[in-house]
Amino acid sequence: MTLALLLAACDTAVDTGDSAEPEEIDYPDVAVCEPAVVEFDGPAEPHVSDAWTFWLTCDGVLQMGASRLSVDPPTAGVIDDSGNAPVITWAEAGAATLKVQTGRFKGERAITILE
């Protein structure tokens, strides 16, 4: 019981020696990136069976994290996202749009796939 009384009587506040309030930081409400850009590594004028490795950048900075990937029309290419970077193999000639969303940033790239 004496130990309980001694512990109750002790001041548990810790003085860090720093009595200044932390500086206020004015964070933006929403990070803006206009436009987010779909970059790629592959032939500039892709043909059927050519492959691109692709990624999304915002103001020149690579966006990392979980990504949502698609191509419209879906028959234009086959996306393989099992590796370090997604790869699309172009499967059908014609116009297509490659779409990438990483976090809150979205980007699109219009493509014409040649025979």
C-alpha cells in the first residue's frame, strides 16, 4: 500500500525543456497535378506485338504505389502488371487510349497502333 501512495504522489509529467509550440505548417488541401502524364519506354509509333513499359508522372516525378491500369478499347492491348513496372503488348491496330491512375492522380495517353 505504501508503494501505491508513493506512486500516486509522484508527478508523471516529463519536462522536455522545449516550451515552444510547434510551428504551424500550411499544407495544401489537395495536391494538384495538371496534367499527370503517362510516360512509356517502347517504340514511339507502336505496331501490333510491340510492348511498352509505362508509368505515371506528376510534374516530372514518378508516382509510385497501387495503380489502376486500363486500355480503351480493351482489345487494343494486353496489360501485364505482375512485374516491377506494368507492360502493355499491343494486340490490335487502330486508335486506343492508355489510362493510368496512381493514388489520386490520373493520366491518359492517346495512341495509334500500326499493323
